[in-house]
Amino acid sequence: MASGVSLAQNLYRSVGPDGRVTYSDRAIGPNAKPSAEAVSNADGPASSANAQLPYDLRQTANRYPVTIYTGKDCEPCDEARSHLQNRGIPFNERTIETSSDVAALRKLSGQDSLPFATIGNQHLKGFGADSWDQYLSAAGYPKQPQLPKNYKAPAAKALTMPAPVAAEAAKPAERPARITAPAAPPPGAPTPENPAGLRF
């Protein structure tokens, strides 16, 4: 029996010579670094919440994890969430709240409309109960709820983690160096006003 599989992903942020920012799951170019706004996916389908699922449902959830992307005051998002809960589908929820969340959603889905869902690698744009049910059934999810009574769904999390405050921004502002007047040149020395240094 295989142990839990970790499907947490790194999100790489690359800035091209034209200034375009690209997010990817692979490093692009030699200077690509993991993004400070890493996608929050550390609790993926192999989370502790899935450990308590029946074997068949756990296998399906690990093979085809369901993630929904929602926003505040979004009625279709609420309907999608309720539909998954009523059907007994274990899922992760990512909220879209900041501009970096919107950028990451746009990179992932090619658009910024909600709700958006993934079932494994399949992308579902918008909510339609019938079409979602077809994709869930094709992935192997049961039509009737099989979640244990003590199942607790993972809490919704923001799609991206906020970038840490840069060390420079955390430093107190330094006072500028004190400006002092230049010392007077010795008598007979050249100055800008008297380049030859003549004295009368």
C-alpha cells in the first residue's frame, strides 16, 4: 500500500525582458525563482481530511482532486459549493480576494470569472449542476454521498499567499547624511571663481 502522496506545487514567477510577468509550475529560464506569492495548495488531495474517506472515494479524490475557486458575494459560487457538499464530494476551496489571486486565477483558467473548478486536470468554467455531475461521474466520484459523518472539509484558503514584507521595507527609514558646507580653500589656492589663484 502506498503512503500519502504530496501534490503541493511550486509556482514560479518569471519576468521577461519586455517586463511581462509569467507564473508557471516549471522554472522558465535560469533566473526563475519560486514565487513569493506561492499558490496555496499544500493541503492538496492527500490531506489529512482525505485519510478518513472510504477507500474507493479516497482513491478517486487522490487521482482526481476537486478544487473550486470562489469569491465573495457570488451566488453561483455558493450554489457550486452546496452542490459538491450535497453530493458528498471532498474538495478544496480557494478564494479569490486580491489582485494577485485574480492574476493567478487568470493564469490557471485563462479568465477571471467565477466559479471555476478543477477535477484533476479538467477545468470547469461557470456552474451547471448537470455538466459538473457528468465530469464528477466520469472521474469516478459516487452519485450518492459516501462521506463519513465525522468528515470535516478543509477550510477555504486564498489562492495565493501574500508576499513577505521585504527586508528593506522593514528597516526603519535612515536619516540622510548631514550636508556640510565645503571648507574654505587656503589663501592663494585656485577656486572656481578664481581659477588662477591670484590674490591682490
